[in-house]
Amino acid sequence: MNLKHQTLGEFVIENQTAFHNSTGEFSKLLNGIGLATKLVNHEINKAGLVDILGGVGDINVQGEAQQKLDLVANDMFIDTLTKREIVCGIASEEEESFISINSLDFQNKNKYVLLIDPLDGSSNIDVNVSVGTIFSIYRRVTPEGSPVKLEDFLQKGSEQVAAGYVIYGSSTMLVFSTGHGVNGFTLNPAIGTFYLSHPNMQQPEDGEIYTVNEGNRDFFTDGMKKYIRYCQAGNDDKSPYKARYVGSLVADFHRNLIKGGIYMYPCSAMDPKGKLRLLYECNPMAFLAKQAGGGESDGKQSVLDIKPTELHQRVPFFTGSKNMVKKLESFLEGE
Ligand code: P6P
């Protein structure tokens, strides 16, 4: 390990002044997310052992069934951020409605709300494939000190003050942006410290990887079907693209962010509105893509411009190398 690398804590302190006139609350929030990430990472890494070893602290004395890791991750993020009184509200994929967090003195002065997909792609855990956490942070719009309202969460993605993801893969990485570029931190599990390993991440403008569940192809629109054939075509101007699909948004997004490529989850006859959730999957990833010089869209417009109407609403979502997203949109025009 090159000890010259900055730690997450040092990075947050050094950049604190840039964090939206932060009073230190924002820095506490980022560090709180870092802590919750380490707790979840620990649970994920031993998930495969629970059934084998049993008593690794995950099956309680009553022999109750091990909670699904989605809920474990959900509880860990909510507990960590509640106890540290860092946010005034949380919305989660695992919670039907938002959670209002009143600080001990019940005059909640915290400015930020968090939206989170605690464990995206969790069905992959059983087969030891990378999974992720996705988070999105807004400044509340209702008066400080009052309980949060739904409108604090139903903000356009363009209003995000920060967004990021954690990828629990061959290594665990925290990748986030506060509106000043994208930075990636890799966890050294031996000492539980995140180190700045990928400063100022930039998505290649072009790529040769297309990412879509082709099992749904017969249910796609004609424009989408034509674009897939375009990706597969080889001619004087272009070689066939590589098909890469993990089935875990964070893993697919992270690979395409580094290598170039396009991730697509279109609407279809089976998912007329698309599958991915606008507030805690698409908006945070779109924010990151844009900050890294990439592109993002619902096929017609930036998802960051969509005015949300409900917490768990779904949209078609495309994100990746800027020129690939533009090319895809040209195939979907008029649909
Ligand atoms: P499908 C995981 O459930 C997820 O939300 C994303 O992480 C992933 O890209 C997508 O759904 C996979 O969906 O329908 O291809 O299994």
C-alpha cells in the first residue's frame, strides 16, 4: 500500500470548504456513510460462511433465520446515520415511506436528506458476484427544525449535493462526487481505512462495451432492437462491441466508467416504465456520470431533469460514454 495515498477522512477535511458552505455536517455525513459501508462490507464478506459456520454471530441464540442482507444493509445505514444525527430524513428502497429523523432535542437542525438503495443486485450475493450500495444526498427544502416532508425527497436529480456508490467486489470501493468531479476510494480491510485510489475519474467519451439484458430483447422497442444490432455489427467503420452484463448496476456502471461503454435498462412490454428507480438508482448514477464527463438519459432527456412524483417511481435508464448515449438516443428518436 502506497501510504502517500490520502485517506477518506483527510480528503473530506481537505475539501470541506468546497462542500456547499459545509458547517462540518456534510463532512460528518460522508464519514458516516464510510463507516456504514465498512459494516455492510463485513456482513457481505462472511455471508457465504453463515450457513457453513453458523455461529459467526449472524444466527442469534433463538436460531432465528439470518436476515436477508438487503435488510441488514438497510438497518446498518439507517442506524449509523440516525445515531450520529447527521441527516433529518432517509428514504430507502427497503422502506415503503421515508423516515423522519428527529434529533434528541426534537429540533432537528440537520440540513440533509439521504436516499439509498442499501444493497443493489443482492440476488448476486449467492453466486459471489459484485453487489453495491447507491446513495443520493439533497439539502432539505422545508424549514429546518420541522419534520421532513415528502417534498424534501421528491427533488430533481439536478438538485443533488452529492451522490455515490459502494462496490463490494474483488475490492471494496467508495466512489462519490460532491459536484466537483468523481473520486474513488479503495478500502484496506486490514486496517478499515479507505484510501484515494482513483482521483478525478473521467469516463471515456467512446467505448466498445454494451450492457443490456438481451434476454428481454423481444420485448424492446424497434429502436432499441436496432441499436443492439448496431452494437453487434462489424464493418469498415466499427468493430462489433463486446457484450458485458453482470446484472448488478453498480458493477456494470463501474466497469463502463473506467473502460468506456453504455449501460441500458430500457422500457419494454414487460416493464413499460423501465425497471430502475429514479430517486436512488438512476439520479445518483446520472449525477456521477455527468461529473465524470459521461452521458445519461431516459432515452429522451436527462433523468436529472425529471420532476419526481413518487418515491419509488421507475424510469428507463441509459448511462455511459457520452457519444454512445447520443448514438443510442438517435436510434430511439420519435419513439
Ligand atoms: P435484470 C438489480 O436487481 C438491478 O436493480 C440492477 O442492479 C441491475 O442492473 C438490474 O436490476 C438487473 O435486472 O432484469 O436484468 O435481472
